[in-house]
Amino acid sequence: MPNEPSSQNNSSNKKIPSKEYKERIKKLVNDYNSDGNNKDHGYHQSRAALLLDRLAYGLFGSLFRGKDDAYSDFNRKLNQARIPISYDIYLSRVVFYSITFGAVGAALGLIIALLTSDYLTALESGVVLPSVIAELIVSYERTLVSIVVMAVSGVIGFTSTLSILYYYPFYVAGEREREIDAMLPHIITFMYAMSRGGVNILSVMEAASETEDSYGEVSKEFKAIMNNVEFVKEDLRTAVLEESYETPSDNLRNFLEDLLNVIDTGSNMEQFFLNKSDLYLERARNQQKQLLDTLEIMSESYVTIFVASPIFVLIILVVMSMLGGANITLLYAMTYFGLPVGGIMFSLLIKIMSQTGTEGHAEIARSKKSMPYSQIDINQTELKNDERHSTYKSIQRRKNLTDKLTAPIKIMRRRPPASLILTIPITLLFMYWIVNSGLAELTIDAFLVAPQWQTLVLVYIPLLMTFGTLSVLHEIKTRRETKILKRLPEAFKSAADANSRGLTVEESFKIVASNSDGALAKSLNNAINETTWTGDLNDSLVKFANNLGVPRLSRTIKLITKANEISGDIQAVLNVAAKDVENMHKLDRERRQNAFQYIIIILVSFFVSMGVIVMLDINFLTQIANNPAFAEGGSGAPGIGGPSDGIPIQEFRMAFVHTVMVLGGASGLVGGTMASNDPLKGIKYSLATMGIGLAVFFVF
């Protein structure tokens, strides 16, 4: 790691006399922009918050001011989180808000204690205390309880606020590190493509700094470098050195340090980016292999913990019930809390472990360099005389109107969870109608009497109505994206080949559109046709990518349009783009092929457990229910000390039905997450397994 540079943006490197804090706060207030937000590095802060910072710094700034060495690590974490204030101002804010919320918590605790004082119970008489203390407690019990409640509430308010605010920069920096590591291989490929087009290193880094809509946080790191070069007037080497210290990502730090060596030695920049691109691709393959090995272990753990264990618990509880020692509370806790919460947490754990990256944004910004229609060098008179132009404008007007009318449908197709806004109210109305029509009762007694029917109309059908639409829309979206991604490598290869034969980029993509089919070809053909009348290929390609809404395609189009602006070798860029999407497609295919077996393992284990539970119901509960010796309220089986209150047959049967339902839902969710790192993908498996489980209980 290089020695710590002196950052121009690191305001804590200068000691601030107490007389100067007003100037610093005033500067923060002046940075407040016209629309009400401080947008430095995307950090938003209102004017009121800035004024509170001024008050906090005036009260507590002396506790932290001038202690740069002691708080250097914390100040660095603020820089890594892109929170544009120094450590002394931020820590003053932390103390101020913590004390404020501690006082608010204490006041709420006192109010609660006073309102509930008539319901407070006396201390246990069995506790032996000295007579003086006992008399004080008896005399001032209400006051002491109020003081204790107030103190506890105040401490909770103070410590929770302190912890949240203090560790917030650590959390933000960690999230930025994760996203930087995810997108670093792709932006290196972007830089390699730019260098293949004959662009110098400064222009390459400038291009990388302008791709935040595609590469997110890693682009901000390069933007920080370019800001230091452009505004602070640092040389490129110093700016890269400073950023290598400030970045939260060790991978980016290593990359920048290696880049410094290339800058110092004047090595081949194109070869450097190529080697790094190949290195990170190989690293991605190794990480995926390790992930698949981990998923194999986790699938076995899930089967043991969430499938086999409930069966043993049910068998033990049935046996204990026969002997008079059943604990129904334990049965309810496992069925209605342990299994669903455990399944959700297990699915989230898998997603977190599998979340090696993000695909980026589905929508990219249109280039600022795109010219308005009126400024494009096209013969306007010729356009007016061309009948096709009037037809084009008419089609555009109809399309704009159609887009506005179908906007809600497109939103749900693009973002399937948005369908819940529609399906949840419909489901609630359905349940209201079911209950009011007398077809079902929303009571525990009704579930005990008819668990299958009640579960069908009040649980499964509402879940199917709520999440079925979501699952269908998500499945349509993912299959559409899969088809597009499968076609992308060959499409870009064809475009590069056509461009190598002397055709323009526009003509190359036109050939690709004519030789393809599906949504990709249709949207691309529309983009090429639009270019005929607008003369702006880049803008048309951006609209084409945004219309399809596939993050990987958007990232690739960003690469091509940026290269089209600054590079002279589009063929090389198209080849690099084709190679990038092909490599990602191979990784996705390997993940699906290897992870599909985990779905099979989990689903098979669920069906086995369902069969065991059904057999337990048939061979034990049904037999016991038909045996008067074990009937509820009976005297138990002779000779084995049966229970005097009988076995709760109805409670067990309801728990059996719901255990199968919960296991089916959890198994589908976990299986879908393992296969594709997408919990929404598991909804279809969950609904299917839950429906099969409920149908089995209806049959038997």
C-alpha cells in the first residue's frame, strides 16, 4: 500500500481553531444548492440539518477538534463513504443527536410509567431485603419504577442513536466496497475497449468517470481522480495515488497501484487493461466455483435443519402426547414462527453470500453530447418533402400516446413487485367477501374443525392471488432477458464483422437487426429507423437499451456509445463488448447448470417429509381419533398411563397441514434463491409445493 497521501479533500488534515468553526459551518451552508440538497457525491443534507450541525459543533466541537491523529481512521471512513464533512463535525453531530434522542426516550419512558402506574404490580414478597430498603421501596415504589423506566428508555434512545450514527459511515463504505468490487471487472473491460480504440490514458479515465449510470460507485472513484486533476490541478499520478488510499475497495486499490507502475514505466496501457480484464474474469470463475461448493453444503444443512428436524419434533410430540406430556406451545412455535422465519433468514443468507455483484442499472442516461433535432445536420427541406417523414412523426405521436396509456402495465412488466399494489387490495377484498359470505371463518376454532378448507380459502388462495401475478410477471421478465442475453454475444460479433468490412456502425446494427428475431431485433430495428430521421445513433441506441431494460445490455450499449464519441476504432470496441457479454453468459449458464441440482435435492427432501407427515397423520392421528381410549377427554390407553385430558387431535392435524404448507413455501424460496440468487424466482416453486401439499391432505 502506498504511503498515505495528503488529500486536498481531507479537511481534517488541518487543525481548526475554535474561532474558525463558524466559517466551516458557514461554508457548508453555502454549499447548500438551489433545490434544497447538498449533492456532493450524492450526499443529501437539508438546510435545517446544516444549521443543527452548526449548533452541534458549537456545543461539542471542542471534544474532537484538533485530534486528527486519534480520529484519522474514522475520517478516512467518512471519505470512503463519500460523506463530505470532517470527522469533528460528524462526531459533534453524533453526540448532539444521541443526547437529544436520549432525552426524548427518557421523557417517553416517564410518560409511559405515569400512565401505567395504576397497573404496576408490587415486588415479589419472597425477596429478602434490608428493612430500610424495603420501606423505601414500599413508600416510593411508583417513583422508583418511573425513574427506572425513564432511565432505561433514555439509555436505549442514547445508545441506539449513538451506535446507528457512528457506524453509519462504516455501513455505507462497506456497501460501496461491495458494489465497487462487483463492477470493477466490467469497468476495466470498458477501459480496455477504450484503449483499443486508440484513446490515451487520461481520456480513458475521463470516459470511465462519466459512466456512473452504468458502473455506479466504481465510476465515482474515477470521477474523484478526474476532479483532482481538473479542479485541484494535480497531476494524474498524484490523483491516482490519493484515490488508491481513499477507496474502500482493496481490489480497486491494488488495480490503481498497478496502474501507477504502468504510468511510471510507460508500459503498454492496452496490454495492461487486457491482462487485468483476464485476471478478474478468472477470479470471477474461481469465486463462482467456491460459491457452488458452499451452496452444496448449505443445501445439505437446509435439509437437515428445516426438513428432517421438524419430522423428528412432530414424532416426539405425538409420542409425548400419548404419554401425557405434549407441549402444544412448542408445536405452534415451530410451525408458525421457527420454520417460516428460519426459511426466510436462510434464503436471505444465501442471497447475501451469493451477492458477488450487481448487474448495474437497467436505464442509462442519454448523452449530453446528443444534439437537439433542430441542430442536426440533415436537410430539413428534403425531410419535409419526404412522405415517410410525416408517417414517422405520426407513428411517434401515436407511440407516445400509447406509452402514456400503458405506463402502469409497463411498470409492472419492468418491475414485477409493483404488481403488489394492485393484487394486495384485491386479495383483501376477496378475503372480506369470503368471511362475510360465511364460506369460511377467520377464527382459530374454525381452523381446528376444518384445517384443509380454511387453509385453502383463507391462506393458499390469497397467497396465490397476491404472489401468483408477481411470479408470472417475473418469470416473463426473466425469460425475456435470458433470450436477449443469449443472443447478445452473436449480435455484437456480427456487428463487429460487418464493421470490419467497411460498413458504418449504423449499417452494421441494421444487418444484425435484419438477421435476428424477437424483442432484441424489433427494438434494434426501431432504433436504426429512428436514426434515419434524427441522425443521432448514440441517442437511438440508448433509447433502445432503456426500452428493453436489461442491465447487461445497457452497460454494453454505454460502452459502444462512449467509444463512438471518442474512439476511432469501433470494430475493436464491438469485439471487446461481444467478448464481455459472452463471458458473463457462460458464467450464468454454469451457475444455472450446477445450481439446478440443489433445487432437486431440496424439493425431493420436501416431498419425502410431506409423505412422512401424511403417514403420521393417517397411521397415528386417525387411529387415535377412532380409538375411544385416546379421544379428547378420554382416560388414556390402559396399561401405559394415558393422559387424563386426551390427545389434542385437532391441534395436531392443523399443525400437520400448516407444517407441510410452511415447509413447501420455505423449500421453494430457498431452492429458487440457490439456483439463481433470486428469491422472486423461488415464488413459483413455493406456490406449487404448497398447493401439492394441501391437495394431498384433501385426498387423504
